[in-house]
Amino acid sequence: MRASNRLSALEVKQLEKPGRYADGGGLYLQVSKWRTRAWVFRYMLNGRARTMGLGSVDTFTLKEARERARAARQLLADGIDPIEARDEQRQAALAETAKRITFKDAAEQYIAAHRAGWKSAMCGHYDLLFLGAPSQITRTPRVVAAGITKYPRAPHAPIGRNSKQQPTQSTCCPLDFDC
């Protein structure tokens, strides 16, 4: 049986030389050449070496890193790749977040937060333009995760490289309305 729990909390604090320091069971303390320290879990799956980041030493204690490595070993015992499982979990969380907030809600929040910085009082037309957005764009994770930093162009504005008319830049809003 492999030795485990080789590192102590004191050693973790004192190690500064770049390299990987084994704790056992696939858990390593990785010190970079910039002296940043992170926990990594190394394992073999289908004849391929994999390294999974578990977090910074500043964020996770030795005990917490050991628990995370243990959970990853349990997934491996069940034939599940821990990295893929983590990625799927993140995607599911992102999709759940997208279900909780609609495009309309996100647009209202953005408008409320940025309205004071717009130069013209005519910029109230954002409300009319976005609150009736089609439902197929209201629940995409990318729209919600992006925080709505760009708006679509106005219906009368040219789109694409081959447009004959060049869009004009408004002073108060990203759309081509005359404010």
C-alpha cells in the first residue's frame, strides 16, 4: 500500500522551492517558479496521465485537499473521470443559473445599473427593444453568463462586412438610434 499523509500543515507552509511534493494517494502540493502553491491530483486513466487542479493552498487546507483527492479517487473507482465529472457539474450549474434568470430580467438589471451613465434621456428606448426579446435567446447560458454587455443592432442598421451603408456611432448608446 502506498504511503499517505506524508505532508504536514507546517511543511505545506514552509515549502517554497518549485516542484511537486507528494502527500500520497495522488495528492500533490505543486509549487510554481513564481512561488504560487496549489493542490493537484494526479492519476492514470486508460493509460493516460491526468492532472486535476484542486485549488490554491490559500483557499484549501491540507485536510480539505485530502478530502477532495479522496472524492476524486472514489470517482475513479467507479470508472468516472474526475475532470469530466467536474466539467459536467459546472455546465449543469451554468444551465441552472440560466434557467433562473431570463433575458428580460437580465436586461432590466443592466438598464437600471447603467442608465445614469448614458448621456441622453432618449435612451429609454432600450426598455421597449429588449423586454420583448424572443424566448429562444432568453435562456442561453452564454447570454446570461456574459452579463449582457452588448446589445443587438437596431433593425434598420446594416449587419456584416458587405453592407453598403456604414453604421453610425451614437454618443449615448451602442445602438444606431439618434439620441
